[in-house]
Amino acid sequence: MFHLINLNSHSDTSGRLIVLEEPNSLPFLVRRNYFISNTNTIEPRGFHAHKSQKQIIIALNGSVDITLDDGKNKETIVLNDPTKAIYIEGIVWREMKNFNNCILSVLCDSLYCEDDYIRDYNEFIKITNKK
């Protein structure tokens, strides 16, 4: 499952403040946060799913196209506004491309665990078709 969530934002002449709070705007307690930056505009990234980790992806700067695939439906979402985020839970394949001066922040509900990754698309399809 995946969907866009709106983050609380407060703006005035001095700039914009975007607030991330659990439980008001975040559906889980953040255990890990990492950033993706200095990306090659023509080199795609991602190509994996998680077995159980929940994530929120935010484009802090610039834009990126993120294709999400639940094994039955695919949707591409353009992230280009830091007040909009993608919430991903369940087994969802993700691919990121068309980076344009983009800095991504990825908030996770758990620490890094290689065993949580599905890195082979055929394995992902087998797992999602069993459900």
C-alpha cells in the first residue's frame, strides 16, 4: 500500500516551516532517517521492496519520479514539494528516476536489515502473487 500524505506547513515572509510529528503527521515512530543526494540525473535507483519496513519519502529539494508497484498496479508519482510525502507500507517495489537537483529524505520505522529487502523483481512478483 502507498499513498501521498500532506505534511503540516507554516509559511510567512521569512520562509516555510514543515513539521513532522508522530502521531500528528507521521503514522509511525521514526527509527532511521537517511538522505539521498548528489544523484546522477540519468541513473535510476531503488529497484527493491521491503518485506515489513514502513517508509515515508520526502523530496526536500528538487524533484524525482518514483514508480511504485504492488504486484498488481503500478503508479508513478512525481515528488517535487516538501509538503507532500509518499507513505509506503507492505510489500511495494520502488524505482526512482529523473532526479532533478533532488535531495530525498527517507524515514523508516525500523533499523537497516538486509534480510528485509527483496532485490529481485521476479521474487517480488512471486511473493505478491501468493497474497
